[in-house]
Amino acid sequence: MINEMKTSLVITVFNEEKTIERLLASLSKQTKKPEEIIIVDGGSTDNTVVEIEEWRMENGELSIKILVKKGATIAQGRNLGIREAEREIIAMTDAGCWVYPDWFEKITVPFKDKEIEIVAGFYKMTGETAFQKCLACYLGVLPEKLNSSNFMPSARSMAFKKEIWKKVGGFNEKLERAGEDTLFNYQAKKIGSKFVTAKEALVDWEMPKTWKEAIKKFYFYAKGDGQISIKPHNLKIISIYLRYLLGLGLLIFGGLKGLWVLGVLGGLIVVYLLWAVGKNYRFVKSWQAVFILPALQIVSDLAVMAGFLVGSLKGVNET
């Protein structure tokens, strides 16, 4: 029964042998432990499943069920885990994250109010290097920018009633790598689900350490946005296209009309790069950020435009 606060925790994993033990260890230290943990593996080619099995045998205080579904997407894995869950409240976090000791308690306590249907926890973006700290300004929502009134939960830290999942139709399995939680939340909001933000239900989310990893994140997140085609996301990304179309127009016009136009273009580029530093430097406070932030702005713009275009051409139905 929902009023008994019984909750299943569902996690999807794929090739997470380096991070899964830390996640499981953080779950074992919870002030309130999940009644069951369902881990869905998408067919890992490393030792992820072995690591989970060994950890489960050595640490019997958590009830862990492992499901292996080779080739399953994140959305398919989430749906499979939820279908197998025995409880009527579903909590979620992701591999690559580590939960705070009171995370599970704080992500579930709002359900004492029977009207609450979805709880948005929060995440702390972590990383030791200046690059990772700069990247946090682009990949997620910083605590200083959190607006509880319109914050949409991420599957890194969220919980919901299983009946809402059924009403929405589950996570859209046509989405391949990203966007399934965003679409789920918008669909739930469309049918009038009551959300609440539990900003102290925290998980650590480590930022990518390399440019290659970061570019892949930007690309696949934008591809997901393109596939689900939700207006707020569309408008933000279209504004990026417009900036570069303006620059391209000035470049072509400058070639026809003279160097003064190219000078204007150069000035706008300098302003744009300074803007990238100005809007984010206070969150990083490292001299290296002066160089990293402008580079990240350009790289993220290009990756986002490419991903969004591919996703838009592919599309997906909200069913």
C-alpha cells in the first residue's frame, strides 16, 4: 500500500564495472533502505553483472534483483524494471551516480502527502578538474540556478507512483540514449500529475573527464531533445542555430561588401566568447576557466546543433 511507504528502486546499467560498487555501497548506507532494488543490465560487455553479483553475495542487507536484457535501451530497461517492481512507489537513480546517505528517505518522504505523485530530487555535479567544473555549467542545473517551481526531475534522482507510469504509458522506448525521462515528465505534467521538488534528496553525478565524453553527452542529450520535440527545449536550441546563421550571413556578406562587415563579425565573436566566460566564471573561479568556458561554448553549440538535427529528422511519437 502507498501509505506504508513501500518503495522499489530501479536502476539501469551498461558497462559500469568501474562505478557500480560505489553506487551499491552508497545505497547500503542509507538512513532508510529500499525494500527492493531492481538492476536492469542492457547487456554489458565488461564485468558489471559479475561485480553486482559478488557485491550482493558479500553484502546481504540489500534485496537486489538483477535482470539482463541484451540490447535494451535505457527506456526499455526502465520499463522492464518497473514492471518487475513489487512496490507501488518507484525511486530511480542512475549508474555513474552515488547517493547521499539520506537520499532514499528524502526522495520518498513527500509521498506521505497522498496527493503527491512525482518527486524531483536533485543532483550535485562533481569533478576535481577545472574542465569538469566548467562542464557542469553546461550539462545540468547548478544549485544557484534551481527554480523549484518549474524544475523537471531527472532519472538520476526522482520517484513516482507506479500508477502515473501506467497512465503515461511508461518511458517511450523509441528513444535510444536520452530524453526518455524528460518526455515522461512532460507527459505526466500534461495529465495533471502533482510534482514536488525535494532539493535535498541529493546524488553525486560525476562530470565526464574528457572532451570526447563531453561531446557525446551534448550530442545525445540534444538528439533526445530533437526526438521528443518539446517547445521550451526547441526554442532554446533554435536560438543557437540563429546565432550561427547570423554569423554565416555576416561572413558571406563581408566577402561581398568589404572588411568592415568581417570586423563586425569578429567583434560579435569576441563578445560571444566573453559572454560565455562572464555568465559562468563565478561558478568555477579558476583561471583555466577563462580558456575552457569559451571552448566549451563553441563545442557544445556544434554538438547540440548536430544532435538536435539528427533527432528532429528521426522524431518520435509521444506514445
